[in-house]
Amino acid sequence: MTKPKANPQHPTPAYCVYPPPMRGLPFLSVAIMPDGSVIARAFRSVEEATTDNQDLIKNKRH
């Protein structure tokens, strides 16, 4: 995946998947918006979280 170039006049959201900090906790699909708001969803697997993250990027579901 190519990282978009930062443009201060048109900031873009940041997307990432966080691994669980300890066993038994979920993976998180996270989108951080330029205004500081955050969308985070929990998933059982890294694959599910990654798919959700990619869907956020493709569909701009924020």
C-alpha cells in the first residue's frame, strides 16, 4: 500500500491496525481523522481488523 503525501491544506485521515496488548484482548481497526476524532472497532483476528481498515480507506466510511 502506498502512503499518501501529507498536504497541510487538505489533511488526510490516518489508518492503522493495533495488536492486542495482552492475550484475550481484540485487535483494533483505527481511523484517526484530521479533526482529532477517532473511529475504533474491535476484531478477533488481525485479518478481520485489516479488512475493516481497508474497507474504511476504500469506502471512506467515517
